[in-house]
Amino acid sequence: MKLDMKGSLKRNRAIWIFAGAALVVAILVGTFASPFASKSPDGLDHTAEAKGFAKKEAKDAWSYAPMKEYAYPGIKSKGVSTGLSGLIGVLITLAVAAVVGLLLYGLGRIWKKKDDESSGIPLSET
Amino acid sequence: MHIPDGFLDPKTYGTLWGVSGSTVAYALYKVKDTLTEKKIPLLGITAAFIFAAMMMNFPVAGGTSGHVVLGLLACLLLGPWEGLLTIVVVLAVQCFFFADGGLTALGANIFNMAIVAGLLSYALLKVMKKPLAKRLGEKAALLSSAAVFAWLGIVLASAACAIELSLSGTVPFHIAFPAMVGVHSLIGIGEGFITVVVLSVVLQTRPDLVNAYQGPALMPAGVAKEAQS
């Protein structure tokens, strides 16, 4: 049991190191590479323009997005504005996904506990 | 490929909200068995990385750009249901904070990018990988099928998008379909390339973090290299 704990801690530490390295890459890409992304319309937008249905685009049903078109408001330099919104987006996504993960993990544990309590005999044995 | 508000009519986006909503609900239920403690930081990091990667539009032919979705990659790294939820988180953040993709169309965008380009292409990959692994070995089978199905996932997602647009009466099918599938068969090459690059980097450094890898017992990269030489 003791050894198991130690091994698990070690493995998890390695995962945290890997996750940290991947986060650095994500932040670097989101912040410093994103201003250099192509500004051309993407596949759908280009099709919409070429085939004449771009005009059907309606006002945003959700109008509270703070960084529309990946631009941090109030910054003149487009590059800085895009980079800053990219950085914030990476951090928001990280936080939301981690919270979702934590909640689901917690719920899963509660659920499993209930299952263990309610079923005395494992079904697989019958 | 993010559909804005206005391109889809209520019956189409309503249906897709229903389909995507119930798929996400099922995924939330399914992950209770597979979401381990060590996957939590990986879930966050994968979502953050995919958000950054989706910002990187690359030019394709004729004044058009494209970006990766990496739905298949997320499923391969984390498992299908965790992968699906990862893309859903990214799409939701893009919609609510960046107005990238409309709120009415979020169900459709989840369907195209998380379900078709993620879950479906993962399911197809699983079928194809097994016989391939016997001939090529696990690692080569995984990488080669990832390239093929990452590309196919994007192409199928663009086909789904074209069908949704034509069902909504926005643009006739015979116009939308060739245009969307044509440009996305080029964008899909980028998707396949990035998927294989990231997958092989992770396989090289921490193969135990690739959920879909079912190869022989794994050694740390340094040890494995020593054993080979």
C-alpha cells in the first residue's frame, strides 16, 4: 500500500510536469503566435461570401461576449489586442475545463460510493 | 467552421441542440467510470492547447484560411467522452467570450466539431486500427490511422455543415456541398498533420498519456532509447 502511494505520487508529478510544459506551449501559441495567424476568411466564411449567403448572418444572439473577433477592447495595436485575447482565452479555457473535470470526478466518486453501498453482492458473481 | 447566428433556421438548430445536448449529457454520465484523477490536469491542458491551436488560421488556396479542430486528437489522448467534453468546453468559451460561433448555432457547432470530427471519427478509427495494428504494430497503426481519420473528420464535419445550411434553406445543397467539402479537404490536411505531430510528440515523451495507445508495456523515453541501441 505504501509503495503504491509512492508510485502514484511519482506518476502524478510527472504528469504535472508534462501538463506544465504543454501549458507553456499553449500560452506561447495563444499569445505570441496568434497575431500572425491568417486573416483570410475561413472555409465556411469564404463559402458564405462566394455563394452569396454571408448576408444572412444575424446579430449575435449572445451579445455579451467581451472579446468579439478575438480583440481585447480598447487596444490600438491589433497584434497586442489579439495576443492578449488569446492569452486570456487560453487561461479561461484551462480554468473551465479543469473545473468541469474536478466536478465530474467528484460526482463520479459520490456516485460510485452509492453504488457500492446499495448493491451488497456484485452482479458479476451470480 | 463555426456557424454564426442566422445561417440556420430554428428547426435545424433546435434539432441539433437536442442531439448535441443529449450526447453531452450522455458523455457527462459516461465519464464517471473513466475520468481518473490524473486526467483532470490533462483535460484542462488539452482544452487550453486546442483553444490556442484553433486560433491559428493557416492559409489555404484562393484567399481562404482554415484552422484545426483537433476533436479526434482530444479523443485519442483522453478517451472518447472526455475528448468530446474537451471540445465542447472550447466551443462554449469561443461562443460566450469571443462571439466565435453563434449561440443558436452552438448545438450545430458541437455536432459538427465535437461529435462528427471528434467522436465519430474516433469510432471509425477504432474499427480501422485493429487490423492495421497486426500488420504495422500499434504505434504506426495509431499514427497512420490518426492522420487519415483526422482528415476525414474535418471533411465529414464540413459535409454535415453543408447539409445543415441547405436544410435551413440558406444555400442549396448542390452549391454548399462541393464548396464546403472542397475547401475542407484541404484544411483537413492541416488537421491530419497537426494531429500526427502532437500525437507522436506525446507518444515519444509520455506514451502512457495517450489513452488510445494499447501497445506493449511502456518504458520512459530515455530507457527505451537505451534498450533499442
